[in-house]
Amino acid sequence: MEPNARLSAALRQKAPAKPVKAPPQRKSIAQPVKCISLFPADLQRIEEIRDTLRAHGRTISASHAIRLALRAVAIDLTTLAPLLEAMQKEDGRTLRHTDASPVK
């Protein structure tokens, strides 16, 4: 019998492998997808966040970089108002307000 024929015969006679248990399913805690518009400056900031972490041995996705940025920002009018004005100039559009008072 030729070597290839012997190998084929041996493989056919081998008992079937035992089924491998699948790892337990982890429940996803992902939230609904939100679509946002990002401008070149925003994309550059995301990459700066990712590059900073990458330089320290941490690799994150763009989604994680956005979430990190959202958690890092101070949420107060003094901080947000100037950023909003700069963003409006960059975007070339205005944002609607729900009340009659302008953002200061």
C-alpha cells in the first residue's frame, strides 16, 4: 500500500473527535447605535486620544475614544459655551435652542 493510501485509510478509521463545549455566552450590554456628524477637527481629536493611549501601550477603538472624551469633559456652561460657539463657527450652522435665552 502506498504511503498516501495508508494515511487516508488511517484517517478514515480514526474515531470522531468529542464535541468541544462552546464557551458560555456573555450577554451584551451594548446600547443602541447613535449616528453623529463628525468634522475633520473632531476626527483629528479622536486620533490624538487614540495615539496618546497607544503611546502608553493601550489600544482603543474610535468608539471608545469618543466615550472617553465624553466622560472627560467638564459639564458646565462656563466650559461648554465657548466650545459651542467655536463649533458653530467651524460647522457654519447654528443650533436651535429650546428656550428663548441665548447661550452665554
